[in-house]
Amino acid sequence: MAQRVGAKIAELPPEKRQVALAIVEKSLRETVKKTNLTGPQADGFVELQMKAIRHFITEIDVSGNPRSGGA
């Protein structure tokens, strides 16, 4: 999931990426809430996913290739 989302966001102009990342984070938090997960474990899951998405965006920016790293 993180690879696909990162690749889609990397296609956006840099000035629109922060808005897209905020939408993704909000969606992840809402999904976690619907599953009744709470506390540090739920927060850690969202943070890990967001970190992975940002990593893939950076990797694509550096390599110029959305398939880099198996994305």
C-alpha cells in the first residue's frame, strides 16, 4: 500500500504533496479508529505507514523511477 500511495503522490507537483500526505494520514487514522485500535500501537501503525510513504516518494524523486526499490 505504501509503495502505491507513494508512487501516486510522487506524480504530483511538489507543492501539492503535503496536502495529499495529510489526506492519506487522516484516512489511515480514520481506518484505524474504525477497527477499534487505539493507543500507541495504532499511532505507531499510522506513523510507520506515513514514514514508508515518504520514503518511497523520496526514492522516486532521487531515482526518477517509480519502479525503483520494487515500488
